[in-house]
Amino acid sequence: MAFDFNLLYRFWFLIILTTLSILCTGFVLYHLLFDRILRQAMNNHVIIILLILNFLIEAIDIPFILRFYRFPTT
């Protein structure tokens, strides 16, 4: 059974970038949600919603893609 190394590179590349993205999303959400001035500014509400949606995609969708890259089916 030959393993495609291209998928392995994609796996590690995606896992590194996803980890960094989750950390950055958490950092920005923390500051937007716990700073009262930032939280009450209307222009930040859209950013907060987009960050929450991005976090949900990272938490739900990306693990399935990572599983495919790590254990490809033929």
C-alpha cells in the first residue's frame, strides 16, 4: 500500500495553521468579549459574529479534513 506523501504534508501544514488560527481567534475573541468598551462598539459586533462562526468551522469541519489527509481512503 503506497502512501501519498503529499497528503501527509497537507496534514501537517493544515494542523499547524489550524492550531495557530484557533489560538488567534481565541485571543481576539477574549479581548472583544471581556473589554466593555470594545464589546459595546457596534462595529465590533459583526467581527465577533464572524470570529464565532470561524471558530465553529475550525472546531467542526477541519477535523474531518485532517482525518481524510491522515487516513486516506481509496
